[in-house]
Amino acid sequence: MRFVLQTAVFVGVFYFALPAGFIVLNAHAGWPRWQSDASELAGWSLVALGSGVFLYCAGLFRRLGRGTPAPNMPPTRMVVSGPYLWSRNPMYVGYLAIAVGIFLVEGHAALLLYVAVYFLIGDVYLRRWEEPALRERFGSDYEAYESRVRRWLGRRPAGLQARPGASGGREHGR
């Protein structure tokens, strides 16, 4: 029940309250707004895709990891299957898909700023807090996983290994 409440608060803040604030900023700043049927369809598709990724990953956390995405009820086992084969953070990727979808549905230019801020805050949080905590909790298993799977998207080519704690996509000139 606690997880459901935390999820409701997260969704309320990140997908209603904050975007609404950026929409107000857009109006006050006089920034453009555009809409089209195509962008709205693409936006709703991204919202559905991102929501599906989040729900699927939450199910994996519960079933395989014996925990939840909530920081106070984290998985006790590493989850490295499904979307986690292609991203160390597929829930964040799903959240970003939802945020981009909201921009495409609403069409307010300020929502692009919201997407950028969301990405930057998420990236800093991952680097400074979440990844070090996962290294501490899961040790060499997590470090091996880091060397195989990028922070945001993509597996590393065979033979190309990252240093433990290295950037999820910038090493080796990327």
C-alpha cells in the first residue's frame, strides 16, 4: 500500500504539478505553443510506452528483486533481465519518454526545458547517490553489470568494458 501511495505522489508531482508549473512559465514568458494531431498521437504513444516500461520494471523489482522502486523499499536482489539488459535505468528512460510525451501532447516550449531539467537532475542523482549505493549493496556483481550495460541505453560491444563507476555512455569517446 505504501508503494502505491508513493507512486501516486510521484506521478502527481512529476507528471501533473511540475508540468503545470512549466506551462504557466510558458504563458508568462510568451514562449510558443504548437499542437498537431500527429504530435498528440506521438505524445500519447510515448506516455503509454513509458508507463508500460515503468509498470513492467516495477513488476520485475517485486518478483525478481523482492522489493519496489521506492527508495525506502528497494530490491534486495539485483534485477538484470528484461529492459535491464539494455539500460541500467529503464524506469528513468520510461519517465523521460512520458515527459517527452507530455511535451508533444501539450506543445508548450517550456516543457522541453522540463524534460532537460528532469534528465539532468536524474543523471546527477544516478551518478552521485544511486549508483554508489548500488555498488555498495551489490559489490562486484553490480560493477560487472555496469561494465556491460550503459546507464541510459545500450549494451556495450563485446570486449569494450567500462571502468567501475564510469559514465554510462561517455567512456571511450562516446
